[in-house]
Amino acid sequence: MKYLFFSTATNVHKVFSVDSFLGGFPTSDTNLRLFFESDKGNNLPGTTSYIIDLTVGANKHKEALSAIYDAILISEEAMIVVADDENSVYLDSNITAAAFTASTSYGWNVGWNGHEDVIKILPSDFVPNDAGRPVMIEDDAIASNELFLFSNASDDMFATVAVPMGFKATAVQIFGSDTGQNFYVYHADINDKDITDIGTGATAIESSCTLATEFVTDTLNYMIIIVTSDGATDEIHGGKVIIEPNLA
């Protein structure tokens, strides 16, 4: 088993097995952030992960990361020193310092059903307003291989979406037949009836709504998407919420 060794300027020493290395990406022109799996030995969403921030030469992230991967693949040393600030020893000349943090925000997460960039909104996710009739599937054209959700006259429809922990939502899109109708995106909490508009007001069906306020999930909140209608011929085919890991 090979291990990666880090020592910070404050002499905090960390050793990680190469199997726990999840990769890295730049957070600035001179910072390369590395991720390591929790030492609890699991991939459960929300588990603590470890983060090493390497100071690198300007825009030298690729060179530093390549040096780390090369060492993992070809080094015969059991202990690979990536950054040792105490003794000014670095794996690559582009690396000049290291800092250590731990955060639950970066824990490995499977996202939504294995997707890390999108949540699908299905027809079954919609419920009607209080007009008294359920939201229904139109199957008159099933012989022509067509099915869709349709509204009841001018009654609105509502979808609720829970964003996975460790992720945030940045945009929403609803697909349907009537681009003259709109949808709205709201923030809600399970312990309160108040909602807040986080979209840009009304967005036309088939268009994408970039959220005016990014939706960062927590233990209480969820999203409400309201779709307007003006007749039973308004088809709703589904939708999607664009998500990404919350790196704040």
C-alpha cells in the first residue's frame, strides 16, 4: 500500500492511503485543492472528507496534479512526500506550501439516483392545486406513442424537489407544449409554510430559469416549482433541476 504525506506550515502532519485520494481541482490561479475519502472507510453521503490545499505556481495546477498521479503510479516508495513545509520538501517544484482542512461539505455523495449534475422532474412529481381534480395522464394518443401530463383547465400544478445533501441547485427547466405558460421556483422548508421566490419571477415553459438565489440544501429545505396553465391542452412532459457539489 502506498501513502501520500503532507505537512503544513504549522506542522500538522497528514498521511492518506492512495486509495482514499478522490482527485483535485483549482480554486484559484495559485491553489490546487485535493480531496481524500473519510477515514471511516465508507462512501456514505455526508461523511467527513479531508481537504489539502496546495499552493502552486500561477496556473501550474496540471503540472502539480500530474506529478502526484505519476508518483502514485510509478513510485516505488511506500511513503510519497507531496508537501513537507517543515523541511521545505515538495514532490514537484510547482508546489510551495500545503494547508489542511476537514469538512462535511465535500463528502462523497451519489447525488440524485447516481446523477451529480441533474435531478429529473417526472410527471408523477406534480400535484394539482385545490380545484378538486387530480393531475392526470393524457393517453388518447397512446396509439401514436404519445403520453403526457395535462392540466385541469386553468389550474396550476406543483412539483416539490429535494436536493441531495452536499449539493446546490443553480437552474430549473420545465418541458411542455405551451410556451405561453410559465413556471416559478420557490424555496420552502418542511417546518414552515412560508415560501420565497428564488427564480427570476416567471420563466416560460421550455426555457431555463437560472436561479437568482442558488439553492443550497440543508436538513430542512426543499424546492417548490409552480407551473401555470390556461387549459386542458397544456402538456407537461417533465423537467430538470441543475445541481452541482456545494463547494462553499
